[in-house]
Amino acid sequence: MPDSRRIRRSRGAVAALTAVLLVPLGALTGCDSSDSGNGARSESAHRASPSPSPAWDTRPRSVAAVGDSITRGFDACSVLSDCPRVSWATGTDTAVHSLVSRLGAKESWNDAKTGALMADVPAQIDRAVAHRPELVTIMAGANDACRTSVSHMTPVDEFRTSFETALKRLRTALPDSQVYVSSVPDLKRLWSQGRTNPLGKEIWKLGICSSMLRDSDAMDPAAVRRRDTVRDRVIAYNEVLKDVCATDRHCRYDGGAVFDYPFTQAQLSRWDWFHPGRNGQEQLAAIAYRNVTAVRPPA
């Protein structure tokens, strides 16, 4: 969810900081940064699912993912780096057991980009449709709220227009492809969990999600109001995702499952204590699999 323009100039500073502060944590296992390919393994124990409704195939054979840094596995393996191998949607890491892996899908593509806004999703959809996937996953919106200040957050009407445009482009190119839409995470909960970690708070000072994470220990009325404003905007974005998705018979919203998930430090990146780490990516994969394979969409 970072602003991609800050990554280059921040990488050196973070590396130096983590070299000092992470020594007691021990070495972390690295991940490659290549785009994910086919799913690693099927989840045969769940093959005996109920018959799908005519409008939704619970076993798509190909998946394309679009969105932001979460889908790219940013900061899950090493500092300020993508790690698509652990992506909840298309990753091949067996510890994460991605959506593609759980579905046993034969083909997958990760067209998400770190730092992407919802306004960037229509162009990502254009790339995704070239693969002709049976299912497209969309997880975007966190960067629209994670701005330098609350005044720079994406207006709700602009967010809606971008999402509608993305769906229209997909539907024009692929009338029968399905869409799974993830809700935007509760950024305030991520702040509340990460703020107890000294390393995380130092890295946040480099500019990660400043609208929420700036002055992370401040509890004065202005700081509380600022964080509540960001959270309210995320809730508004999720209402847009729900409403727009409901207009498309091949679109399924997660019912707010990601927003409602009670993330703890165990699910957060050990590099920035804000993005999902491997365990967090695993939880996102489980949520997606449960919703994609359900006979009926979430309430």
C-alpha cells in the first residue's frame, strides 16, 4: 500500500535501519520476486462442494489478479520489495496456499502493481483480459485512503467511477468471466496492531500510509479524528465495491470479510508491521477460497 514514488529513496534508509533493529529477530527466509505461475497444489479435501448456481462457477480453471501491493506480496519476504510468490491470489508458496493453489487452477497471472490506486485498475484489467481468465480477483482501495494527508484521499465518487470503468472494460472484453472483489482492509486496526512495535513505528516515519500512520502514538483529538476519517473513507469505499459489484451477475464481493478480519501482529510483515506477512497472506487466501467456492455469495 505504499506510494511507489517513495520506494527508491526509502530503500537505503530502511535497509540501514533494519540491519540494526532486526538482528534479534533472526534471519528471515527470502522469496523470489518473479510473477507467479500455476497453482502449486489442489485442495482435494474440498472437492465435494455443493453444486454451483448457474451464475457462478466455484471451480474456475484460470485466475488473473489485479490490485495493489497486497496482491504483490509487498514486504512479506524482504524490505520494500514485492514477493509475488506469497501472494494470497496467485502465489506458489506452499505455506500460504494461495487461492489459485486451493482451487487447483491450471493458469494464473499477477497483474497487480505496488502503489496502485483504484484509478489504475482499469488499465490492469486491460492487461488481465488478454489472458482470458475465467476468474479475475480485485483487491484495491487501500492506497486511495493511504495518502500523505486526509485531504488527498480519493473522493468516493471518483473511486466509484474508476471501479465501474474497470468492470465495464472486463465485461466488454469477457462477458462471462467471473470477478471476485475483496473489501479494503481496516487500516485503523492495522495501525492499532503495528504501533506497539518499535521497528514498525520507525519505518512508518518514512512515509507509509501517512494519513493513518503519521504520529502513530498521538492520541490528541485531532489525531483521533484523522484516523477515524480515514477509516470512514475505507468503509465508504467498501460500500461502493459492494454496490457496483451487485449490478453484475458474474461479480462476487467478499461481504466485508477482509475489512472485518481481526489481523494481529502474527499476520503482519516483520519489515513494516503494516502489510500482510506470509501468515496474513494465508488468511487472505483462505477468505477468498471460502467465498469463491461458496454456492451463494456472502451476505
